[in-house]
Amino acid sequence: MSESPSRPAPSRVGVMLPLDLPVGEVLPYVRRAEELGFDQVWVVEDLGWRGGVAQAATVLASTTHLTVGIGIMPAGARNVAFAAMELATLAQLHPGRLVAGIGHGMPGWMRQAGSWPASPLTLIKEYARALRLLIAGEPGPANGRYVRCEGVVLTEVPDLVPPVILGVRGPKSQAVAGEVADGLLLAEPAAPGYITASLHNLGPAASTGSPEIVVYDAAAVDDDEEAALARVRASLESVGEPQWAAHIDPLPFAEELRAHRAVSPDARHFARTMPADWVRALSIAGTPAQARKAIEARHAAGATSVVLAPAGPDPLAALDSLARALPHRH
């Protein structure tokens, strides 16, 4: 992260490719996103669904100028040298159109797959450092506790090296991102206060470089604000769970939200009875003007890319409504 801090931060808007989108709708979805003017499409890699690298390759080959982000590839899932080969190949074939997100992975899934380390922080630090060196054509670093690729050199490397960002929540992991990565990927909900707190956790890198800060948020846009808020509520059902503490702590209503979760009989009741102001803060939802304002607030807080995760039963149909919130459509 060595670019001048005086360089204006980009203000990109992307859309997530839903992991459960029927396979026949995947290519129509990404092509429509490109037609509508979204800057990016982000693919996810959850255990048991679709592979992140395969999705990214297909989206890149099926579009012409979209940037494609992988968010995220769990560090424990792939040997770093072979992961670097995959990413370098994508970046060679599609110059300047790839962002690679690396993370710990969900502990339960990673344990189930036999890939959860004793020290996730050590693994991701070693992994990110080695991955960036290898993709850039540099020799692999000295062998560490987990990552062993000393002296490995990729013959085929891209002219434009893709950013490697860390999809992590905790302050210690985010501090590691400031040391060894090109930025952060923040999972939803990513309210402006959470973005600000995460930038602080990056340490000096946030002010001396130009980190990529990609944020996800559940999104619904409708001329009827109440309809949009109702559509996005189901995406907020898990927000009160402990793993979302870092997202919730910076909010002015954090304690009230936890109290509401404690007395709710189930997650659905928790989300359906959440005050409308909380829904607005925890998502990008409302009329086109309201959604646009929410996107702008996240950019103002330091996000370089705001990624909309379409809420509702028909993601493909939702694309057109979400596009009404794009800045250039105003």
C-alpha cells in the first residue's frame, strides 16, 4: 500500500452474485449487472456451494469490463503456491479486473473440512505475505509455521498484479491486513461506523497508503420505502449473533439491539420487529435517493467499493431496481 495518500479514493459500486442463484441465471445476472453500469461483481465461496475461483473465471470470461472480486478464499483451503497460480492466471488473462479476498473462513466449516489451524492469525499473515509475493513474480518467503513455499517462483505472472485484501472482522486480524495486505473486505452489515473503526484497526497503512476497502451490505430499492425495508429484513436475522459484535459495537443503538435480540423468541422475530431506523442503518434500503445516500455515506467513511447484496426472492429481477441507486443514474 504505497500509493500517495493524497490520491482521491475511488467510489465504486458493485453487486454480489448470490451463492444460491440457480445456475441458469448466473450468466444472465452478471451480464445484466454489466449492462446496468455496476463496477464490480463479487463471488462468494461458502462450503458446499460453488467454488470462488471457478465462478470468478466464468464471470470474467463472460463480461468485458467488470472487475470481479473473490470474497473470500479461506487461507486454510488451498496450498498458497497453487492458489497464487490460479489468481495469477486470471489476472494475466483479464488484466486489471481481479481482486482477491482472503480470509480465515468460518471456523465450523473449516473444522469440518479439517483445515482450521491452531493459530488462524499466524496462518493468514504467512499466507497473505506469500501470496502477494508469488503473484508478483517474487520468490516465496522463508518457510513459516504453516506456509511452506520458500524459493517457489511463478513463471507466468500478470503485468497488473491484483490486490489481495483480507476479509476479516477482529481488530487483530485487521491489524495484520495493514501489515501484509492491500486492504480489507468487510462483510455485511457495514455501517459507516464499522468502516471507520476498521480503518483505525489497519494502523498506519490507512493513512500512509491507499488501501482497498470493500464493504458488503444487504440491499433493496423500491419507490415504496416500506416495501424495500420489509424486503431486506430477512437478511438481518443473524445480526444479533456474537460473530457480528465488531459490526454492531460502533452503532449508537448497539446495546438496545443486543437487548432486543435477547428477548426475541427467534431470529425471524428479531428482524421483523427491528425498528425501521435500525434497518436503515444496517442495510442499503429505501427509495433510490435513500439508497444512494447510504452508499455515499459508506464511501465518505472510507469505503472504496460498496457491494450490494440483493435482498428478496428474485435477485435477477432486483438488479434493475438496485441500479437506480447508482450515482451515474441520478
